[in-house]
Amino acid sequence: MIAKEAIPLSLYIHVPWCVRKCPYCDFNSHQAAEEGIPEEEYLAALILDLEQLLPRVWGRRISTIFFGGGTPSLLSPQAVAKILSAIRARILCIPGHEVTLEANPGSIEMQKFQDFRDAGVSRISLGVQSFADKNLQLLGRIHDVDQAHRAVQSVIACQYDSYNIDLMFGLPGQDMLAAQRDLKTALSYLPPHLSLYQLTIEANTPFMHLPPKGLPDDDLLADMQDALVTEAAAAGLERYEVSAYAKSGNQCRHNVNYWEFGDYVGIGAGAHSKISDQSSVVRFSRPRLPRHYMETAGTLEAFIGERKLQQNDLVVEYMINVLRLRKGFTLKQFSHHTGLHSAIVLPGIEGAKKKGLLVQQGDNIHATDKGFAFLSEIQLLFT
């Protein structure tokens, strides 16, 4: 049995528009029309969407809220304040709940950062990606280095509870010194949180159809990863997840809930939900296209692909998520979040331990350094 009342519940809000689609991005994002985004219509759809989901989470409290995209900073601060008020009027939120908003340095200025803070956003995730103009142009970003610096400085000046700088490495033509230079520039701001992502070529993206030239080889990528991890640690940032680094107390609580296999409701175009009840875990999503989403919000057509996770699904999905965390998991936590007996995963755990991929210290089971670098190999042992 799953003790759903003890599993944290997060709320994700998807804003599907960008000024321009980046060639490496496979997220559900769409270029905004010249006249801008249909903000009022979209807000009305979000509220209908939330109201339709409420019966599934009666009596539970929201622990984190995350505006993702797309480019959520295209919303007006007034719109953000309105949706946050609508949420709090309909469902209880725990005191001090984290509210994160993703922002693009090219779509926001100092006053808007302050207005988002006043609207109730407590944490900003800033998609810088690089502090080199050449890299930003190759990635199709709409901002330049000066805008990136001004954005970070504005976030700091607004005194958010926390903030994150997103950086990418393994970029076309990037060598070790260039990757380290990007990181050193980010670290000069003493950020409380840093996300370091390797550029990957995803299906159905312009980069897949026309790959950029000069991508670093696997050996250089591994060396970059090692060097960046070392430099981030020297700056006081702990690598608590595969791509996430934070000072103590500044981990992204919303993402940690995903990785710990917590529950979440997603509203917005293409948003996904995972909800536990007393005997099962279900997943479903919303229509991907913004227009279709707005037209069907609040109707039965808005539910897509609802399915109950079977035993194998639960095991694989739990391991895919929780092993991304440095701290790992306990068998008690596995049973708590899946409702399954821990004996089911013991053969996989023993196999991974023999391969030097997992280690057990007391009740805690987590990836070794080797395992952290080859998580997909561990996950195969649980399929």
C-alpha cells in the first residue's frame, strides 16, 4: 500500500512559448506569434486544468511550484501573480513552499525580475548556457554575453531566496579551456545552485537533422566533466545529482521531488502528471499543442494516455530517477514510494554491487563513482 499523504506533491506549470526555438531543444516549445502569447486565454485554461485535477489530490498540500517551458519569463508578472493566487485559493500549500520560474536572459530585464519576486516567485532558474557569444550564436540563443551578465546581476540584486545558473558544455568547437572559462565566469558570481548539462543531440531537432561540426569526442567530454566537477566542488557546490550542484540548503526541492519519485500534477500544454493513490501510481498528460490544450482544458479530451504503472514500470522508473541522486535510497523508501516489497529489487542491487556500480552503507544504497558515470548500465539490471 502507498501512503500517499506522506509523499510530497509538486505542481508543474508549462509555458510552451519561446521567442525562438533553439536547434538543440526537444522540449514542447513553440515560437511565439509576432503579437505575443495569448496570455489571458492561457491563464484561464491553466485554472480550468487545475480545477479538473483537484479531486485527485484532495487533502494533499503542494510543496513546490515550478514554471517551466518554453520560456516562462515571457509571462507578465501580473499573470504569474494571478495564477499563484488561483492555486493558493484552491489547494493548500505548505508554508515556505518553493516557487521556481525559468527565465531566459534575452526576454527579461531588471524591473521584471523584481516584479516576479513581488508576485511570489522565490527562485529563478536562469538559462545562460554559455558566457561566450560564439557559443550562444551556435546554440541559437536570443541573448548575448552582456545580457547574460546583466540578468545574473539583476537576479542577485532582487534577493531571491535562491537562484540557478544553467550552463552547457561539450559545445561545437569547445575545448577544455573554453569550458573551464565558462564555469569560472559563472562561479565568479558565487551562485547557490548550478546546473551543468552536456549538449546532447536529440531526435526531432534541427541539430539531429544537421549536426553541428566540431563536437568534442567522448574522451574530451569525460575530461571536461571531471574538471568541471572538481572546480565546482572547490567552489563549495556539491554535486547532489547528475547535472545539479548546490551549496548546502540550496538544492532545487522541486526537482529533488521528481528524483525521489514523489508525486506531481502538471498543468499546461503537454504537461505530465504522476499521482499515487492507496493502491497504485498513475500517469497522464495534457495535449501538446497550445491551441488544442486551450480548447480542451477542463474537458475529458484534456486527459491523454492515462495509465496505471505496473510492477516493472514502478521498479524501472524508481531506479531511473532515484539513482540520479548522489545520496541514493533505502529499501524502505523504495517500498514507501512504490508500494512494492523490497525483495523485488534485491537481485538487481546485488548484481550492480558485484559490478562495482552500487554500494550499500548501512541502510543506504547509492551509485559508486563508476556507477554514477554509467547509470544506464545500472538501470538495465532492473528491467
